[in-house]
Amino acid sequence: MIVGAVPKERIKEQKLQFIRNHQQAFDVEPIYPLPLFEDFVMSVEGDCTIEASCKVELDKLIASRFLFFFKDKAQDWPSYLSQGLSFFKQVETQVGVQLDYSLLQSFLGTDFDFSRVRTFTTGIDLRRESLAESSVKIHFRVKDYIEKVQTAIILSGGEFGFLEDFPKKFLAQYIPQIGFDFYFDGRCEIELYFEVIECNFGDPNVRQYLWSKMPSIALAPLKDTAVFHLGLSKANTNPVFYYQLKKYKGNLLNYFRLNDAAMRVDSFYRNQDTEYGGWVGVALEELEKTRIENIRLYYHKYFKIE
């Protein structure tokens, strides 16, 4: 459900409440730097979308996961990047936190064309047990910027496993989104998102080099999927499939056999007002099990200022 335009101060309250509701539902403690992220979200003016998610690992829920999408009509992408990096600098004031920006700097170069950007996000993925495994994130969604996607492919190492047979001369055309994960111990990883939207499910390259390699249980959700992503990164040794379901609340359980922890997440999501179908992220090896024990579940809300 799209939130109607409301006054600026009221929007601040709603954004904070959305984050807090997620925390309360999954017993999230205010671990570092969650309070800083809340302050960051409150400080950014303009329309936005906030995504909350849970990563289920057996009976464990990792729920301190949020992404902030800059949705203001001004589309001042350099300013949004600056705001995101300023938040990161605040995070680095904690003893033991060190972020490595070298991959991001290599990607941007000295001539980055921000007019090619379509979406920019900043977020967090926190671990209570280990500060080193916590991270902050940046995602760029670009259009008609093949040269920068190719740069990202090179920086990522260019080893894509599941798509190793995909024609390299066409690969960049299918990757509109590039993500950077900055871990608090100084590691940085790039994840590229190979994307297929529903109207292109019949694309010859996709049919020959992707769908043909996927088992039927991984293909089945495509019937009710608006957008499909394949996450490509060194961190994902087993391919991770992302499905944006057209009707999350109606279709999720038709295709994904969830364990009890994931069912708890699903139960909460079903009672939330969401703008459109949520995302599901699951590794191929999990889909092949009788019950999924590891899965990522996402939902989000749009906030529009009067």
C-alpha cells in the first residue's frame, strides 16, 4: 500500500516506527551502529523507501538488516552518495571498525556519470555476536552504463560459476545493479545482480544459459515472479536466487517449504502494509532440500512527503 503524502515531521515518526516495529517483532537489540542508522534515516529529507529483512539460518534469525532507498524526485545522486558515506564515517568512529573503500573508489573512478544512476541505497547488516561480520552497504542501480558494469565485473574477479557459460560479451547487459558490502574488519565484497524481468523470461540467452541449468523446483516460482535476480559474488559459493513475487502474501508458501523460524518471519510480514510483492532470496542447495533451513525474506514501505 502506498503511503499518502504527509507532513515532514510525521514522516520522520513513521520511518522510525517502521524500523522499531521490525526490531520489536524479532527481538532485535540496539547493537552498534543501529542507533546511528536510525539517526541517519531521520536526517535524510525527501521521499524514500525502507526495506527490512531477515536472514534465517536454521533456528537463528538475523534481523538487523535494513536498506534505505533515496526516492526523492530531485534525484541528486552525488548528494545521496555523500550522505551515505558521511554515515559510514560516523560508523568508523567506533574502536575496532575499519572500512575499506578501495573497491568503491576504483568503481567510481574520476569520471562517474551520475546521470546513469536510477536507484541508490545505503544500509546495514549487523551481527550481535561479531562486530567483524557486521557490514554497511551501498547499492547502485544503473541504466545504459555498460562500461561501469564491466568495471564492476573485473573488480569482482569475474568468476561467476553458475553463469560460466553465459556469453561474456552480453553479460554486462543483464546486470543493472551493483552492491558493495563494507565489513567492519576492513573486508569489502562486491555483489552483482543478474536480472531478468518477467517480459524477458523468454530471452534466448537466458533460456539457454540460465533456465536450462536450473532444476524444476527453482523454475517453479517464476510463474508468479515479476523480477528474478541471480546474486553473483565470491561470498556466495552456492548460487543465490532472488524472486520478487507478484503476490508475496499469496504465493510464498506455494513454492518455499519454510522451517519454523522462517514461518515466524512470514507470519509477521503478512500483517504488514507493503508497497508490492516482497523479495525472497534462497540458495540452490536449499531449494533442493525437503525443508528450507536458510533463506532471506524482505519487505519494504514507501514514505512520501507532502
